[in-house]
Amino acid sequence: MLVLRVEFGTIADVNPTHAPPTWIALLIPLLVLIALWDGVWKVLGMWRSARNYQIGWFVCITIFNTVGILPIIYLLWCQRDRNSEARPKPPYM
């Protein structure tokens, strides 16, 4: 019977020239925070554009990854004012 034996080395066994740079330890949490930031703004922008039946904004917010800039622009300046007119009916009704 053939038995394979696998041994795991310690950190001291790793060649320091092949170790990852220390800045990667800071980069990963930063990327996670940016992804969460973008996700929250993207969901808010998509939800509001869907409720206002603005399909163009919905598609653009869905496709383009702008780290939350496009949804913030939509939410602050480009969405319809609720008090100005009644909410339009969807095109399929």
C-alpha cells in the first residue's frame, strides 16, 4: 500500500525573497471597505431608480463600478422630486 506523507513547514522555512510584501496586509482591508462602501451606495441608488422607473439610471448604476460616485450623484441631484408630481405608473400597467 502506498502512503503519501505531507509535511508542513514553519514560517521560518519560507524564503524571505518570496514572502508577500507587507503593504498587502493593509491593502486587503482597504479593498473590503471600498467594496462595502460601493455596495451600499449601489443598492440605494438602484432601489431609488427602480422605484422612480428610471431604467437608464438603473442600468448605468448596475453596470459601472464607480466606487459609489455614480449612485451618490443620482441620489443627490438626478432623481425625481417626490413632492413635485405624482409617481408615474409603470409602462406595463
